[in-house]
Amino acid sequence: KGCLASREPESLFVLGKMFGRQSEPADMRPLLQKPKAALFAPGHRLRMNVLPMFLNIFIPWSIFIYCFGLCSFYLMYSQPILAWLCISLIFVVWLAFALLAYCAKRYDPDPTWFTFFSILALICAAWGILAGLDNLATYEAPYYTMTEMKDTKGIDPMTTRGENVMDAGIMTFVKGTAFDTNRSWHFKKSTLYCVAPLITKQGSVPLSQTYDFWAVGEDCCDIASSDFRCGSWGLVSAHSGLRIVSQTEEEYYRLAVQQAESLYDINAPRPIFLKWSDDPLAEVASWKAQAFKNFLVCSATNLIFCIFAVTMASARFAFLGRTQSAYYGEVLNEAPREWKDIDMSAKMYTA
């Protein structure tokens, strides 16, 4: 017992070199202390900060609105280079945040809002660009094109040549103008593209011997016969047409006209394709209204998505701080005891 007691200072000196100062006996208390937990360490009660949650909702949402607006409205239609330069600023800022997230992840093991923000901002930017471009191609571009073209009235398809009204977007024909259902035809490629020449009297031929004005539509005719039911075909008061400005659609309608030329032995070297309408001005205005409606719907949908994503991320971050420590479960196989349960007066060596 005396021998063991005499070795006690030496043992404390060795432990002091390892855990304390060399000139004083080591203190055993730090060995029994629980290490300070990181922010998301298991067993650490986490208090989420509302400010980053708020910013991670509304900043990505603002990015979506910014990208959608630039890609969908007049700037992209009139000055696309300037619009893309403005959009590129978003990606410059995003690269800065992505670099910040990378550095934070490298030097701090805890998950940070920077990584989450970088991912969510990129999703919102890409979503806004794609949705805006689709809205531009479907509604905004046809609206702007139509408003930049002429509104021509009093066109007689029997006497007016097509090359005289090539700059017209809205064409109003004389009363009595109708489809020549005996010479209508179609072209099918997934969608059925239907065409029918415009005349003022059934069976008559234009003075120029060419059919320059054609009413068109999609999936509105019979594939096996000469039948045309497109646009405002059932309204007697309808005698106006909206110019088709989509080049893709024009190509398919031109193929349908070429088949009609071959089938009926007629000439249509420069056909103008029109969507038959009873009120073309109201229809053009509806394109603008629908484009803005799509903007509001997409913005609301993106806001809901951002709120949902931040909610899921917050729940996940909070869950990381409430799990059981693997150190106590696998190494000690028991929870740490309180200091009051530990007898600090016990000697390291006993007889």
C-alpha cells in the first residue's frame, strides 16, 4: 500500500504532461467533461434563427420573379442580348454564394444555410428562365408581333392579292367571305393541320387564279374527307382573321396547302395563313392577359415551393441536433453521469 501511495505523485505527473501543465498535478475533471457540442451535434438543443429562414424563402423567390419577368416580357422580345446580360448577373451572385457555401462546408462540419441557399437559388433561377421563355413563345411574342403589324380592313379574297397585305397582322374581309369547303385539306404530323381557302362565293376562282388567303386550325377537320371546322367557323358574323406568325406552324400549313394544290389542281404560291375569328382584337388582348395570369400563377407556385423547401430544411436541421450521440451509444454504451454522481476524492491507485 505504501509503495502504491508513493507512486501516486509520479502517475499524476505523467497525466499532467498529457492533459495539464508539467509543474502541477493533472486535473482529472476535463477527462470526464462532455465535449462542447457543435451547432448540429447530437444531443444539442437547437434554436433555429428566423432571419435566415426568412431570407431563404424570399430571396430565391425574388430571383424567380426576376428571371421570369426578364424572359417573359418585352425586354426579351425587343432586346434579348440586354435581357441575357441582366440574367447573367444573377449567376455571378450565385457563384459567389456557391463559393461561400463550399468554404463553409470545408472548414465547418455543420450544415449551413449557404449550401441550401445555393441549391434553392439555382433551382428558382432555372425554373424562372424556362417558364418565362415558354410564356414568351406562347403568348407574349405573338401579342407583340401582332401589335406591330397592320390592321387591314375591307379585303376581298377574290380581287386582293396576297403580296399587297404581307404586313397585315389582323385582316378583316368583306362580308360574305367564307371557307371553300370543297377545296380544304390537311397535313398530319402528330397534330392534324387543317387548311381551307377563303372565297366570297362557292365555286368561284380569284381573279389572279391563285388562292392567297387560307383559314387554318389544328385538329378541327376530318382526316378522310374535305371538312373544315376551325376557329369561328359556325358564326355568320365572323369575317376576320389573325395572321399565323409561328414559323413552325407555317411550315406544316404550307405542306397542307401543297397537298391541296396537287389534289384540286389549284395554285397557291404565296399563301397567307389566318386563324378565323369573330373578334380578333379581343383575342389578341386575351394573349396579354393570359401571359400575366401565368406570371402570377407561377410566382405563387414558386413561393409555395420555397416555403415548403425551407420548412423541410429547418426540420432536418433541427432533427440533426436531437439525435442520440453515437459516442455514448457505441463507445460508452451508457449516458454520461452528472458531476454530482462522480466522487472526485477517489484515488487513482488503491490498495
